[in-house]
Amino acid sequence: MTNSLHFTIFCKVVDNFGDIGICWRLARQLHSEHNASVSLWVDDLTSFQAIAPAIDCQQARQLLAGVEVVHWPDELVEFESDSNVIIESFACELPKAVVGWMVRQTKKPVWINLEYLTAESWIDGCHALASLQPAQALQKFFFFPGFSSASGGLLRERDLPGRRRSFQTGNQAPAFLQQWGIARQMDELLISLFCYDYAKVEDLLNCLREGENAVRCIVPAGKMVPAVCRFLELDQPDMRAIYRRGALSIQFIPFLNVQAYDELLWSCDLNFVRGEDSWIRAQWAAVPLIWQPYRQDDGAHLEKLDAFMQRYCAQLPDEVAQCWQAISRAWSGDEPLQEVWRDFIRVIKPLRIHAAHWADQLAQQPDLASNLVNFCQSRL
């Protein structure tokens, strides 16, 4: 616990919710668990409001959960602050006014570039390295979230594992799901679907429709909704309806705030997730997941997927690992889904056991916010 740190976090909302999801969780945790002062500058309050409904999009400055939220305008002419840590999230590029303010300070603030999460091993050698900015006589430190003890760790609130266990062992899922009229049937596989708009959504839904297992697919509002509507031959989804096709039932729900989305992940048997924020939260959910990394033209997203699969499968039996790897590659690559779905669905149970062990192992490492606080204190 410290009173001495004041973080200012800059966030550009690039992919609707992922960047702001990470920054908002981090900002809240720095304040609530480390007693730090936190200012969060965000360029898109409308997207922010989707995951934090209490945000007032008309207010340039407001206080939410102890965090000062500031609208980051297109042109920032002046900047004054008593911050001693400046975080440039995901290489968003700080305004010149902020860099000029840092240059003027007698005691320079710690300048952090918070990087995207990757499972690739090369980050261990790059984490916390400094880059000299000679034009400003400043140093910028590159902070890499990651899965090893040599990295910056993963975003995880102190009470998260306990809250998740209490929810799952206390059988709270039926009441949570009932809010949206979801009544799970016996022996029904419950899936949440959150993915990019270029995912093979219709192929997946065809696999589920033709499968031997009864499946209920929950679709929160998002980029995948048009593809689901095409599969159902709908113009617009009805949030009150249950759409049945073969072995598959589909229900649409509203976009969820960060806490409710966690509880959705905890309630399901399998979670399709994307990007970074939902990917991390799905791992803490301790149930099987299929991750879709953000697509890159040079195919680098498949390298990131392979790196994660290598870590995730290290303690899995070969047969189970091969089935999970095959469906993961097919979901994000060019391979057809139908050929691998039947094999994958047979290993859901051992994957569930592994997912719980994986979450427990990750929880033994220091979390991202704690590592960040310790690093910044060592530099001041």
C-alpha cells in the first residue's frame, strides 16, 4: 500500500472495448488495492460507457470508483499534473503537451509504455527495458504483461479467484442467467460467443446445429451479431426469443459491464473470446476457452496463438492437447471447423479440469498491477 504514487494512464480506444477494458480494470485496481491516485485519459467515452455504464459522456472530467476519468480531446494544448507515473497504453503515443510537461519536471516521472499481452517467450528479455528518448532527455520503459515470472504478469484483482470460486461452487449461475431469460436444460452445453466480425461464425453454428450434443449459445451484443443473424436469417435479433436450429439454441443478450461479463464466463462450459481483455478474463474463469487473436496481415496472430497453445498445453495429455489445438487453429486460421469440432467436443471434460489447474497456477504469480507498482516505486 502506498500514498506516494499518482498514475496518469492514456488510452486510445482502438478496438472498441479491449484497450479500455484493460486500462479501466488496471486503473481501478491501482486505486483500490494500492491506494494510488489514478487519472485515466480516454479518447472515446461512448465505448467506455458500454463497459462502465455510470460514465457520463458529456463530462470532460468525472470521478468513478475513485478514479479520475478525463476525456482526451483530439488536440491537447496544455497539460499540468502532479503525476509521477505516466502510462502510455499500447503505444498510443502521448500528446506533445504531455511530453513537454515531463521534460520540464525537475524530478522526471516514470514513463511506461504498457504493451499488449503475448505468450511469446521473447518478451521475457525485453520486459522493463528502457528506451532513451534523446530529444527530450527522458527514458521510456517497456512493460510487457505475460505468463512467466520474468514478465510483468497478468491483470488480476486480489479477490478475483475467491469471487469466482464462490460463484461457481455456490451454484449462482442459474440466477445470473435468468436475468436474460436463459434457463439451461439438463445435459446442455452452455457456450458464450465473443469474437471479431471476420470469425467463422456461421461455420461454427452449423457445427453446433448438426452435433450430437445439445448446445445453448449465448451471444452478447457485439461485432459477431450480424453473422449470427445471417445464420438465423434474421434482420434484427429479438432479445426475448430462443432460436432453435437442430441441436442448437441461440439467445442474444445485451452488452455486459465488466463484472457481469466475468459472471457470464464463470457460468459457461466453453467461452469463445478474442483480443486481450476477454482472453485474460476467460483464463481466470477456469473453464475451457477458444481464443481468437486480432488478425494481422503478416500472419503474426497465428504465431501468437501458437505461443499461447504451447504454454497452455504443456501439462495436457497429448490427445486432449491435439484436439484443443486443432479447433483453435481452425477458428483463427484457414482449416475447416467441421472436421475438428467432433473430436474437440469429446475432450471438454478433461479440458475443464485443466482450465481450473491453469488458473490456479497463474494465480501463484504476482499480478500486473502489483508488479507495476513495485517497478515504479523502485524508479522514483
